[in-house]
Amino acid sequence: MAVKMFDGNGAAVEAIRLARPGVIAAYPITPQSSIAEHLADEVAAGRIDAEYVRVESEHSAMSVAVGAQLTGVRVATATASVGLALMHEVCGVAAGCRVPIVMPVVNRSLVAPWSLWCDHSDTMAERDTGWLQYYCANVQEILDLTLCAYRIAEHEDVMTPAMVCLDGFFLSHSMQRVDTPDDEAAWDFVKPYVRKNMYLDTNDVMFINDLCPTDEHSEIKYQQYVGFQEAARVTKEVFAEYEERFGRKLHTVESYRLDDADVAVVTIGSMSGTGKYVVNQLREQGVKAGLLRICMFRPFPAEEVAEALKNVKVIGVVDRSAGLGAAQGPVCTEVKAACCGTSSKIFGFCGGIAGRDISDGSFRKIFGELTDVAEGRSETCERWFDVKPNAMNIREVDVPC
Amino acid sequence: MQQNTPMNTPSKRRVLGPCSHVLVAANTGSWRLERPEVDAELCVRCGTCARYCPTACITVHKEGDPLDFDWNYCKGCGICANECPKQALTMVPEGGDD
């Protein structure tokens, strides 16, 4: 175990190197580009013994990944934002054909407007595609969760691809210290890739992803449903083994000072550290504040969320995507469904869009609103936070006469 | 509800997801409403019908019965009957005239 300095993308590359992929197909896109670039460097320097396929789009990258992994080799790719959107069709193929690809996704806003900066609209749009999703809180977790994702995705009871989601720039370009297992210890944990399902083999031909009639389609979707059920169990087993081997505890959901909390926020991704900082501040002031961080979003750990939040009076769920037209943002929708039947009041908050910082001030404001509800001074909370008051008038043109 | 047992023959194992070794899902013969019938007196075994058949399910013999159809795949489209230069093929309804 060595302490190394990595930015988030560097940690993802290191985890991929430790997993020894045989084929890499990645198309560069901000803020993922340095993953694609550094994977190429690693191959050129002989530190990864892989075929690097230079594809012309993300749609092709995922197509190469699916085809290559079906021959029985571990494959690496990574993307972000509209790259993930372009991949959408083939992401479904990987999931339905049970090809357990592990893919870091560097979270960046979707168009329009064009943006380079972080929010979760890209991965939230993929949340029902049939991929496991883990959201990282810091750079260390990118390495840890990527290594674990290989074991979870490739488990014979799961056989489901996994996205390791890391916030663009906040994590991808943030240099942090990372405890890194040495090559042999990591390889002993990740293990060589073994094909456990359908395969491409010229000596034993098989037609994969053929037209499936109505009288079998439901059954194949049901197989995926069972895979997700198993993934919840396997994730915990793999996290326990990881802690035993490397000494770091990983979470499906992480409770922070929730035991006696009256008000709490639910967070996802890199905003969580700021949230904990504000919880500590409020505790010093005598406010019974807490935080629940969701790390595993797919499969959604509904029972754990309900158990963790059962005694909290007022809950605010912070979504880093707009959830346009929905009753609530995607994370809040899940939390509300999980807590259905409890007496907690749950409010959705939406902010941190396209790189806008979710600051300690943002969390203090959110906790202020939640406390007002808890103490009867207010009935409801403002859904959008940190929005300029002149939002509807930020562009003006002269009216022609 | 779910039959989750792997196939228990040692040489077989369960595969999850859409794939096939044998193309059973495209048994186009089940779509057929009419089938071609050949008049052996008129047929000159030229093979035009076989070349136009979109499912390649017609075999032309040099001796004996002139044509064989693979009824698993013949969907009764009638192209063979249209293309036959000797009008040796006739489309007849499946399951009688009603």
C-alpha cells in the first residue's frame, strides 16, 4: 500500500491499470479527457498490455467495449455528459446482454445550454438503463469503488455493467492523496477476467442480441431484475472483503450524525463533504442536524435509506440535476418512495447545476428552511436554491419598432 | 414463477440475455397464409424461383420431384409464383378454401 497523489481522473486510470484490461476504447470529452489520454500513455509505456482502439465516437467506444468483452477480455472505457448520451443506445446493449463493463463517468451537465461543468443530469438520464451506479464523494473513493465495481459487476449472480460516477472538476481535476494498493494485492482482489455468460468465439458461434420475441422478452428483463436484486447483496459482500484487505470502509449509504437528528439532508457525490462540515457547525450550535449520503444509487438501497431516516422529522434531499417535469428530482423521488409510510416530512432541493458550487452557505440555507418547518415557522421549502432572483430576465434584446 | 435452475445436462449451462445457437425465433413459416404448389408437368427446373426466394427455402432437384420447400421458413409471399417463366407455381390457401 502506497500513498500516491492523483486527481480524480488519475485515480480512475490507476484503478483501470490495476484491473489489467486487454482492450481500451475511449473517446475524449471534457472533463473525462485525461482518462482517455492517460490510458493511452499507459498503453504506450507498456504499463497496460492492451489494444487501444481509436474510435470516432462514444457510440463506437461502447460498441467496441461490448464486442471485445464478449470475447472474454476485460475492457476499459470512460465518458461524460453528451458522450454518455450518445452512448445511451449501446449502454442498453451492454446491460441487456449482461456484459459487465466497468465505466468511470465524469459527471457533466447535458445540453442545452452547452456547459463543461458538473451536475448529475448525464448519469441520472441513464439511471434506468440497466447499469449499476456508484457515486464517489472523494478521489480515494474513485479508486476504491472502481476496483470493487469489477468484482460486483462480474459476479456470476450479477453480470451487470457498472458506472462509477465522479463529479467533473470537483473530483476529476482535484488532486488528493490516495492510498493505493500495490499491483499484486490489487490483482489478487480484482482477479483475472473470466467470461461467465454468452461469448463471441469463431469456433463455437453464437448469435448475440438477436430479435427476441414477445413471449421471451419479459423473461430476459426479469433476469436483469434478479441481477439487480443480487447486486445489492454482492455489493455489501465485496465492500466487506475490500475493508478486510485494504482497511477502508465503503458504503452503500453513509449515515452521518443521524442517530438523534431532527433535521437532515440527503446528498450524493462530492457535495457530501461540505454537507458534513455544515452538520458539524450546526451541532456545535445545538441544532440536531444529520446527513445521509447515497453512494450506491443503482440498485437503490431503499430499505437502508428508510431505516437510516426513520426518526428524522424533516428531511431535505439535494438533487444536482433539474428533474424537469418530475414530481421531484431523481434522488428525491427515490427517497420519498423509500420513506413512504413514515411520518417524516421530505422536501426536494435542486441546485449545483452545471458547476455552480454547493457551498457551506447553501447547506446552511437548506438546513435553515428545514429547521423552520421542524419548529413550525414554515410549511414548505423553496425547491431551487442559489438561483438568481432575476432568473427570468438574464437575457434582453431591444424590441424592434 | 421463475425457473432459475441451470440446465442440468453437464454439457449445457445457463446463459442470461438474448442469444441463440439455433435460429428458432425467426420461424417465418408460421406466418404463411398461402403456399406455393408446383405443377411438375410445366416446371423446367430452371431455378428462377429459388434465386428470387427471399428466405432461400427452395431446393431444385435435377431428377424426381422438381422442387422442395422448407416449410419452416417459406412465409408464402408468392414471389416464386410471380417470377416463374412457365407459370408452374400456384399459390393455394393454407388450411382449405374457407
